[in-house]
Amino acid sequence: MSAQLKPINVSDADIERVVLESNRPVRVDFWAEWCGPCRILGPTLDELAREMNGQVTIAKVNVDENPRAAQAFGIRSLPTLMLVKDAEVKETVIGAQPKSKLEDVINRHIG
């Protein structure tokens, strides 16, 4: 299993492979540079990627650069964080949330 010590950037071209075809849960962060709450959430996602290495993939999708992915997932607000497992969105959280809430969502879907 490859090490993921930081979130990975996902594009329109590879979202299906990275997110929907993953053999482990994926926490997808739909964000934009201009979004203040998105920037606040960044360090928290970096921590989760390090701490939950091997249990979950943390993926980031810049909606301005990847509009097809945002449209396919029905993104209407930023940040939107989805937990995808077995090619299905299991939970969605909108807005900057505390690390503990993000961890709780992930923990419900790993193992």
C-alpha cells in the first residue's frame, strides 16, 4: 500500500480512477482558491492524510479547474467533503468542520 502523507490533487480526468475505483474509502474535498473556509480546512486535511495513512485516501478537487467533477457530484457549496466508499457517496459534510467531526465520519467507514 502506497504512503499518502498529504492530500492528493484529483482532476476531471482521473476522478473516476482515484475516487470511484479505489479499494479503500476516499475523503474528497471539493474546494476553490478563493474560498476562505476551504483554505482554513487545508491544514486539517493535511493532518488527516498523515494520521490516517493507509486507511483512507484524502483527495482534493479544485472546482474551478475541474468543473466536470464538481458537476458530476452535484457540488453547490464550498467546501463540500464527501466520503466515498465502494463507488458510492456514503456521507457529505458542507462547510469547514472541526477535525474531530471529519475523523468521526471517516472512522464510521473504515475497517
